[in-house]
Amino acid sequence: MSDLRRDPVVGRWVIIAPERGKRPSDFSEEVRPRKKGGFCPFCPGNEDKTPPEIMAYREPGSMPNHPGWRVRVVPNKFPVLQIEGELSKAGEGIYDRMNGIGAHEVIIETPHHDVALPDLPIEGIGEVISAMKSRIIDLKNDIRLKYMLVFKNWGEAAGASLEHSHSQLIATPVIPKRILEELGGSRQYYEYRDRCVFCDIIRQEKETGKRMASENDMFIAFLPFASRFPFEVWIMPKFHSHAFEEIEDDKIISLSWILKDVLSRLSLALMDPPYNLVIHSAPVGIQCSDYYHWHIEIMPKLTKIAGFEWGTGFYINPTPPEEAALYLKEIEVRI
């Protein structure tokens, strides 16, 4: 029988429908290989094909906007929001509008075209995380910007237009609705129980172990109780922290290790599936350090959202997270 599960943070309901016949091993047969070949503006030697770099981790003696970089951050050539200009908020009757002010940057994670993020050494992933942290800290100085979302689209089905491994950062002048829902739910939980809901989730997942995917000294990875998608994985710091960009340098290696481990398990289990990765962190100027907890959500693109989901806001997940977690834990990963 199907199971309705409620997310304890935002109150979203999910239908776990195992009778729809999606066992973990079924998905690896459906994943299509990524397209190969063609010109790539992110490869070394093509630095002039992107806007000038904002920052980079480089080999000693190499010049900006030339080869010799390990991680490179550039403005998106086709940004969804522009850094220049004024917000110019205005109303049109009941409608509100403002100029498309913000920032849109690309974090090129490696100079090697055929290397995926989990294929990088832990130190290389650490530099990618450090670049994300550095850019968020810098953009927070712009008083127009209220939220910075770091995300990664891997594979064409997940929205990646280029196959060279990269992440993106979009800074917006408003706080997104999904983040407001998380803030509201976690604040309500804190006011009722005087505890962080995310910290309670971590404690319960560690106690039961049924949905655990990976763990180290500083971080935990698990499949949420109310998983929206098959093999959806969340990574959280075990220590309470509301803002991703406040992560200390000595904890970045632990985060790099568990991110590499989780992405490697997903890749081996599902034959390199397309996925979306997002980092949810505290907005700018919101006092939420007591009740909010930053985290990473990884969502493989194994099913399609159709009419019922769009019409109701419910998600239908054909694979129970407990079954998917057991499948992931059985994967042998070398790090």
C-alpha cells in the first residue's frame, strides 16, 4: 500500500508508492549517457570565450584569464539577473515588479573536460567549496542582494547546457518562496520545542540508521523520510550552523569527503545519473541562527513531474528511501 509522509520542516506531503514497481536497480537501465564532443568554452585555452574571471585558484606564475587554473569563477555569459542598475521597485495595481538586479556566476570546477565532481581528489572538491564560500561572502556586501543560491545541474536532463563540470551561483534581491517556507517551518518548530528541527532530524536518522547513506566526524548524509524523488539525499553538518559560508576551513575537508562519497555512490548505483544539487543556507539579514540549519539537497532526475504533482503540490516517489538507502550503502566506494 502507498504511504503518505509529511516533511517535518515545511509540512509538504509526499506519496511513497512502491507498488508502482520502481526498485533501485530499475533506474540504472533508464539513465541515458551524456552527450560528448563539441566546442567547450570552459576548457583551458578558451578563457577568452567567457567573461573575465572573478576569482580563480591557479598554479604559481599563471596569469588571470589564461590556462593554469584549477577552479575558475566567471560571470555567466547569459545571466538571468544583472549586477548593474537599480532595483526600481514599482506597483501595477495589485502586481509588484522590480528590475532584474542580482548576480549570476559560474564556478568551473576543474580544467579537465571529462572529469566529474566526484572524480576530483578531496582537496580539489575542497577548492570548489572554498570558491563557493568566498563568492557568497563577497556578494553579501551588496545591500541589494538578499539570497545566494549555489546549485549544480549535472546532465542534460537536469538542465545542464554544457557537459564540462560546473556549478552556478545566483544572487537575488528577494528571498525565494521555498526558503521562506523552510524558515517559517523551522521557526515554528523551534518556538514550540525550543530545538532546531534539523538537529532533531539528524538525531533521529542516526538513531534509526534506516535511511543513512554516509557519515563522518562532521557531516551526515541520509535519504529524507519524505523524499520527493528516488535516491534524494541530504547532507547536513552535525554541528548546528545556519549559514554555509560560515563553514571553517578545517571542516571543508570533511564536507568534501562526504560529498565525494555520496556522489560516487549515486554514480555507481545509477550509472552516472543526471541530478540537481542545491545548497540551502540562511538569507542575508534574517536572524535565524537559533532555528535554521544549512544543508545540501541532491536530487537525481529519475522520474518526471506530471499533472498530479503540478496540480496538487504532492510528489510521488516510487522508491521508499529506506530501500534506496540500503542499496546505496552496499556500494563499494574508494576515496
